[in-house]
Amino acid sequence: MKISVIIPAYNHEKYIAAAINSVLSQGCQDFEIIIVNDGSTDSTEQMILTFQDQRIRYISQENSGAHSAINRGISLAEGEYISILNSDDIYLPNRLETCLTFLENNAHYSAAISTVEGIYSDGTPLKDRVTPLSRFWLDWYRGALPFFNEDKFYPNAFAKNILITTSNLFARRKCFQECGGFKALRYAHDWDMLLRLAKRYQIHLIGEDLLKYRMHSENTVHESESGFKVQFEVNWLVVENLKELNPDLAFDDILELLKNNHDLFLDAMFFLSMIKDRPAFYDLVDLNHPRTIQLLRLIELGVSIASTIALQARVEDLQAWTQDLQKGMAWLASQCRAWEKATNEREQVIASLQDHVQDLQTGHAWLKSQCEAWEKNAAEQGKAVADLSSRLQDMNERLNKIQSHLGVRILNRLTGRKLF
């Protein structure tokens, strides 16, 4: 058997079926599915039991945390490769085949992850419905990816948790046998595992979305006061892994990377680094431990102070923007007045042109009437001239006749006889 898919399940009755189906519909079918129900109190178990596939192995345990459920699933796995899928996430159809093919063809790599597509609880991609949450996550994710160009996972993983979720981990089973299981961290066990794996093995980032990471109100990181607890666990795991830092790494390079980790709190890191007793240090991952509670309060106070300073800086920025806006408003007002003046002048010119047009139209009408009168007079005068010409012709003919009669009479008289 090639792949063991470990599904830790806890109170995800709305999503568990989609998660299981996304595995069953994979292009690569050489797998087993180990589902560990971590003490769910809803109908998660009933949903799981509706699946009748011989490759599914179901285990139920008391609620012990996601790390415990994953570790138990790995301990029962028979596959050569381990692939993890949280019960609210979804594999894209070619995930197992793509990850398996890469590791089979690249023996010097031991683990593979992919880019992920963030989705809302209803499956809608974050990029298709922009909210403050989705915009923040997408911006953070785009900013994190460049840290891992050319598979630079160590020590760059101190800066960002590019794994995002344990659902994104596909690794050779021997990695967990050699590196150990997930630690008892409630929120950041995936980040801790990423650092430990990156220190020992080559990890490949596949630049293709092969996983849908679901964000919803039941996510562990959305629990009450989870923000400070997440920060504490990140500080804890960073200090823990800094203790095991490779000696050949330059301190300046590590410091620059840590500056990009916005969950780190200097006072908490200093306190954690002072604890030399290993059992006492590991006891602090219990979020109800008295010292842990004190550290959480310290982080909360530090965050409050930092938030106040950031707010003051923000207020100063807003004041500067307000001044710029006021200057811009004054400039716009002057431009509006200039535009109004120009508009009034244009309106006056237009009104004058309209008067000229009206005068031209009136003159055109008058000229037309005059032309019509002239044409009428010309026609009448032409007729009169024709009449006069006809009358003149008649008179000429009569005159000629009279003249011819007078000449005959004169000749008759001169000759004394009648010639004609």
C-alpha cells in the first residue's frame, strides 16, 4: 500500500462527508483511510459510519486534541507515505497522485506540500467574495510564498507557516518515525512539525492548488481568546526550535527572518529561553498551567501596548491624511469656482450665438420672401415685356404697310398715272 490518509475528526458533521469523498474520488486509488474521531459530540460519527468502503478504518477516542488524533492515525498507518486531511478540508482530485509522483521521482525529497485555495464554510473561494478576513488572509499568503522560492524551507520557516494546515502535509512515513510525532500544541502543532521536518529533510512546494482550506467559525483559531494563545504557542515553538538551530546558520540571517514573524513577543521569548529544565519547558504547552497563564497575560499586555502605539501612529497618519485631504478639498473648491466661471462665460457666448442664429433665421426668412416677390415681379415683368414686344411687332408691320401705301401714292402723283 502506497498511501495512508489520516483524517482527525472533531465536531465537523457538516464537512466530514465532503472530506472523505474528496479522498475517495482521487485519481490515485492506492490508499487506506484512517479516521480518528477525537471525541466528537455532534453527529460526526454517524456521518462517518455511512461510508461503506473497505479501505476506511475508523477509530474513536476521548477528546485529546488534534495532535493526538493525528499521531494515533500515523501509528496505525501501513502506507509508505502519510497524507493528512483535517475533517473540514477538501483534497482536489489530483492531490495524492501529484504529491506521490513527485516524491517517487525525487528520492532526495522527503515531503511535499502545495499551494492552497482558501474557501468559506459554504465552499465559496475567498477570492470570489472579498471580506476583511479574506483580504487579510490572501495578502498574508501572497506575502509568505516568496520566502519559500526554490524550496528554501530552512530556516525560512521561522518567518512564516507556509504549511497553513496539517491537511497540506504529504511525507514519507519514515519522517515521523525519525522526527517524532506532533507535539501537544493546540494551535501551532503544524508549524512546529514544519520546522522540525525542514531541519532534517528536503521539502518541495508544489506551485499548484491541491487543497481547499476551509475557514469557518468553528476553526480552532477562532476560539475565545485564541489570539494570545496562538502567539504563546508560536513563541514556544520558535524558542524550542532555536535551541536545536544548526550551528552553521548566521545569526543575522535568523534575526532578519524572525522580524517577519509577527506573532513573536520579545518578553515571552526571553522568559521561555531562560527555562533550561526540559520537562518544565514542555509543561508550558498546557494552556492552563499557571506560568503559561502569566505569559498569556504578559503577551496580552504587550499586544495592548503595541496596539496603542500602533493606534497613535495610525492617528498621526490619519491627521496627515486629513490635512492633505483639506488641501485637496480647497484646491477642488478653487477649481469648481473656475469651472463655474468658465461655464457662465460659455453660457453667455452660447446665448449670444443663439441670438445670432435667431437673427440669421429671421434674415433668411426675409430674404426668402424677397426672392419670392422678386421672382413674382420678374415673371409679371417678363409677361409685360412679351406683350409690349408683340404689340411693337404689330405696330412695325402696320407702319411698314402704311409706308408702302404712301410710297405708291407719291409715285402715282409724280407719274400722273396710277402705277399700282
